[in-house]
Amino acid sequence: MKILKIEETDSTNIWLKENEKVLESPLFVYCVTQTAGRGQRGNTWESEPGKNITGSLLFHPLSLRAENQFLISEAVALGVVELLGKYGIQAKIKWPNDIYVDNEKICGILVENVITGRDITRSIAGVGLNVNQDTFISDAPNPVSMTQITGLTYPIDRVTEDLVSTIESNLKGIITPEELHENFMEKLWRNDGNFYPFFDRKSDEPIKAKIQAVRPDGTLMLITDKNEVRSYVFKEIEFKTDIKSLKTVRRGR
């Protein structure tokens, strides 16, 4: 996969959309400074220039049905987890596609697909990975970086190359979706059979539940402590995290 580095842009997802007609895919573009990075729910993504990986993948799936589009999210998320594992950081995937270390968010992923008929004809996957940033000033509740965890400083270009390699490897798993999905479930945050606090936005109530499954379309299935089976799409359920329980002392500090 080709890798392109640019100095500055508002959003690498937007940059790819504006330039995709003259670009060959698959392609990963990343920038030194991203001025308006986007996350889920329209949130901005805080990234100190030159300290993190802010990039996006342009990818044209072959014969991938729209109902199976969540496989792209699974592959990209697994690629990030695999990368972090190579650097000695054990991470999990918080549904649908944030990456967590313990209760702290180290990476956000934003996948945007174009669907023609029943097939996905173009996918852009934005990745914001906290690498060398040691101070976060936004009101995000629980960010963490690789350097905060290990105390080490990492060469951004080299980590980007490693990231592209692991994502590319996992994207090949789309042709064997059962294995890819099994790996995703094994790496799913809080998928350990225990009950955790959630807030059900559909019924406007706090609940305790455990993860039962994630369907091929990305729907999250929960079982409550009252033995009710509930299903959720993105934005319908909120994972509750006790911020007070977050680690105050990390390795390397």
C-alpha cells in the first residue's frame, strides 16, 4: 500500500474525498498538522502537530455487500490493536471502533463508506493514534498516548509504516469474515462475560449489561442483568466509565 505524507490539512478524510479522483488506491495519507480532525458524533480530535498519527486510508473494496460494511471497521481496528501489541501495549476495541488501553482512549477511528446499489464502492477510514503527545488540554475525559504508557518516544514515520502494514494485513481478512470477526470479538473491550454500566439512549435509562454479540452490520447485542436482550446501533448506547478509577500513575512517568 502506498503512503503519502503531507504537511497540513483540515482533515485527512476530507482531503482524500477532495483528491480521490487523481489518487491511486489503496493509499494511506497522513499529515504533520491536522487542524480540524473529526471523530465520532462530530467531535474534534485533539492532536499536537508532529506528535501523533493523523491519517486516512482510501480503499476500494471488491464485492463487499453494504450489509457487511462493518468488516472494514473490524479490520482497521484490529490493525491498530496489532500495531500496539508490537510495541508492547495491550489494547482492546471499544465498540464500535475506538481503541482503549485499560479505561483510556488511545485511538479513534472514523469510517465513511460510499454505497452503490448493494455494494460498497469506496471506503475512507480515518485513524487518530496518540503516539508522542504527553499533555492533553481538551475536555476529552480519558485520552492516553503510547509515550504516556511506556515513557518512550517513537519515530512517527516508522510507526505509520508499521500501522499501514498491520491494517493492510487485516483488510485481507475480509475474504474470510468469520475468522476476522472472531478476532474482533476476542479483542472487544469489556467482552469478558461481566456486567457493566451503560446508558440506554433509546429508553433513557441506566442499565447494567454484558456483551452478547456484534452482528455483521455492526449492531451491538447486550444482555441486561434482568436477562433482557437488547440491540443497539451507533449512538443508541453509551458505555459508562468511572473516570475516578482511571490510572493516575502510568509506566514511564
